[in-house]
Amino acid sequence: MKVRAAEPGEVDRLAQLWFDGWQDAHLELLPVALRRFRTLESFRERLYAALPDVRVVGPVGEPAGFSIVHGDELYQLYVSASARGTGLAAALIADAEARIAQSGIATAWLACAIGNQRAARFYEKHGWGRIGTIVSHLVT
């Protein structure tokens, strides 16, 4: 499965994928007040800002998943519901790990919302471990 850089013309599709995935994974877990900030437009803006760090899998114009790395953090990892179980997310996490390692970082981290057991199990299956709880100041 080929992981590649995202193209500017894919931001709308990626924003919809992120919005849908966020709704599916986080809507019931995170504060109700956060919902008003997690709009489709907010995800679009964040993707444009992070575009040099966004990697995708899928045909040009139709990516089915993406990851974003910020320094030593696997900042975002989302795949479409239809791509779950296909190995696409595993390819994205392997690519993110390789990018982090290539930058000389020995220990990477990610945040997973408390209660998002599906994501936590996925990360653990791929060698990541739960090491603590932090308060995260979210971008709004």
C-alpha cells in the first residue's frame, strides 16, 4: 500500500473524512462544548495549515485515510469507515513511525481520547503502549 504526500486538491475530501471520523470516535467522549469548534471548516483549516506533514493512502483525489506527524507526535490518524480492516491504517502508522525515526527521534507519542477503545486497541496491536494520562489543551 503506497503512502504519499497529500495534495492541496484533496483537502476537502480529507476534511470530510476527518470530520466523519471525529464524530464517530469522539462525539460521545469529549466535552459537548468542543462540538461547536469541531466543524468541517475547522478540519479543513487545520489540514491546510498542516499540509506539508499530511500523508495519505488512496488514489489521487480520493484518499481513504491520512496521518499527520508533528515532531515526535503522531498527531492525527484517520481512515474512512469503509477502509477499516484493510491494512490502510497500518500502512499509515508504519509510515508515520518511519518519518519520526528518520528525524532522529527515538521515542514517539500519541494521544488517544479516554474511552476510545477501538483506537487504543489498534495502537497497542501495532506496538504502542498506554503509559499515562495527560490533560490536552485542544486547538479551537
